[in-house]
Amino acid sequence: MLFQDCLELINDDIANIGLGTIEVVVHEKRNADQEGYNKIVIVTNELADRVVGRNGDGIVTYPFLWNDAQTGPRALGVDGKWNCHDKSPEHCCDEIKEGKDLMNMLISCAHIMFMYLMYMLLLIHNNTGAPNPDKNGNYIECHMFVPYGGIGKPRRNDRVFITLSPDGRVHEPPIIQ
């Protein structure tokens, strides 16, 4: 759905239920060319002391290839994912930067011996973290995202968040927060 169509639907619904004005916050879906492309978003619980991940499973993702200045483009973590379930955001960030979480993810798999051997091969051939800067001289960084309703981020019922894809379409369902 195009942004304008989505906005018209929201405005119609707001008028139909008799609400006044609302704040519409538009975010563009991240891309590798934007400022902050080197930040991994770590979604925390409302107390900001544990990682919950975007889907509540503790998985943290990085959607881009890391263009390492020394080794070239590669995926970080396991296909851009780390298991940070029940870890502090700071601990998760440190593991991501250093590439130490891969062993934890592999051990949790059913084929422990096979995965262990794969891990050893990866250690020899590829670091899963990002200790080196990328081609732009930037290092991987972490951005801690506390959900609305959490510490320092009051929940509001008069604010709608809309995420757009690069082609101007609504990427995800709008969220009231």
C-alpha cells in the first residue's frame, strides 16, 4: 500500500471514532547507504536490562553485509543473527562486536558435534564479529531500543508509527504507541 493511501485510511478511522489530531511518525526502512547503517539495534525489555529481540525470542539481527576493510563483504553472526536471549544489552553488544556468540547458537542446535566442527572451521576462516572497521572506516556499534512504555519512553495513544520501504510503500502495519 502506498503511504498516501495508508494515511487516508488512518485519518478516516480517526475521524470515525471521534478522536482529534494524532502525531504521525514516518520511518524509512533502513538501508546500507544511510547514516547509522553500522548500528545493530538491540531491542530490550521495558526495564532495559535484558534483550528480548524484535520478536520476543532474544534474537538480534543485522540486515546488511559487513564490508570489512580487510576481508571484504560478509555476513556477521549466523546469517546476520545472534542469540542474546536473557542477556544484558551490554553483554550482547560485546559478544556481537567480538564474535563470541556463535558458539552459543551452535551448541543449542540438535547436531552438536557437526555444529561444533562447523564452528571450528568458521573460527579458522571467518570471524563472526566485526573487530575491524568497514570500507568507510566505521566500526560496528549497538543501539539499545527500549520499547514504548519502558524506561524513559512513555506509551501514547495519539501517535502512529509508519515504516516505509525505499519505494514509498508501507513496509509494516502501522503501530500506535
